Amino acid sequence: NPDIGPIFTQIMQVHWESHLPVMYNFWENVLFFTGSYSGNPMVAHEKVHRMAHLTAHHFSVWLQLFLKTTDELFEGDKAELAKQRAISISTVMQIKLLHEHTSITVSADQ
């Protein structure tokens, strides 16, 4: 994908042979509670954000690709759960990475 592909290939230079098994374990744990994943995706994505300056658009593109791929390859309750979890994870990461340092001021006069 022209929007997010360079993040993986050029900026982060992902080694897919070692990264894909981690991703498989992560999603297996998310969907089947296997305990097969022992990492911290937030820390990993903080590193990506520091290097690639992630935006809401990047998250949107990733999510649309994830949802489309899931719909093309799977069906049923676990497929729906995977899509729901992807939406939740994407939302939380965006809040933490893109908005956590944004201060909100509320006036008592409002």
C-alpha cells in the first residue's frame, strides 16, 4: 500500500520472517486467549510513531485493509471478533499515540 507500505519497508525495515510469527501469536491470543503472545504492542508502536510520525490517516488505511482482508478470507463469529478488536486496538493506539499529550481545557463558565 502506498500510504503505509513505506513505513514497514523503508522506515522500520521490517524483517517479515521474524515479525509475522509475532503477529500470528498476537492475533491468536486476541481471538482465542492462548497466551501465545508476550509483547507490548503499545511500546512497539510508540517506536514506530517516533520514527514514522503516524497519523490518523495511517491508522485508517491499516484498519480498512485489515477489515477488507478479514472479510475476504474469513467469516463467522471469530472474524467479526477480529474486526471489532482491530477497531478497538486502532482507536486506543490513536488516542495514546496521537492525542495523549493534547490538553483539554474546560472552563467553569461553560
